[in-house]
Amino acid sequence: MNAHFRIVLLVLAAILAVGMLPALAQEPVQITVWHMEQPPHRVERIQQLIDEFNAANPDVVVRQEPQNWGEIYTKAPAAVAAGNAPELLFAIPDFTPILKDLGQLQDVTEFVAELDAKHDFVDTAVEPYAYDGGT
């Protein structure tokens, strides 16, 4: 291989490497999960699941922030209004109208249907989460 050809290859490799730097330098997506599971064994189990997910998905970092039932009904709407709500709120069905009134419901009907096809959910377990034709 002549010297000119090697130089061209090195320059092309350098251009490709520099072009990939932004993709390599991107920070992982951060996801905060709020839930009201306070017993230590439940928090520990949720952390185990999060650790497994994080290990399998290096471009995403999930962290949990257990919340207090006595405060969550005021804390969640205040966090939404202030623009610092978590990316995910794991809650019971009575949160649906609160989040709907705040314009913060995201329809996950297709996702639930996909999971239901794999795991055969009990209909009465899903129904409380249905609202205005969506889930």
C-alpha cells in the first residue's frame, strides 16, 4: 500500500472518528420514577429491577424516588406546575383524574395491549386505569 493511500485512509478514519464523537459523548437519558412503595423490602425490590434495567440499557439511567402518601397528592401537582415532575409516576388509579386535569396523561393503550398479549392481564386489573377511551 503506497504512502499516499495510507494517508488518505488515516484522514478518512480521523474524520469518521471525529464525526462519531458527539454520539459517543452524549449523556444517558435520565428517568426519575416516583412511587409510594415505602416498605424497605419493596423499595429494595424496585431498586433490583432498576439495576437490571440500567445494566441492560446503558444509554438510560433510571433512579427511584419513593414518595410519601401523605404528601404526594399535593407534591405531584406542584411538581408538574413547577416544571420539575418526574418522568414517570407509578400510582394508583385515583391519580388519573388529577393528572388529566393537569394535562399530564399519556395514553399507553398500545403499550398495555402489547404487554397484555404477552402476559394475559386480568381485565379488572387494567380497567381502573382506563380514562376517556384510553389507558
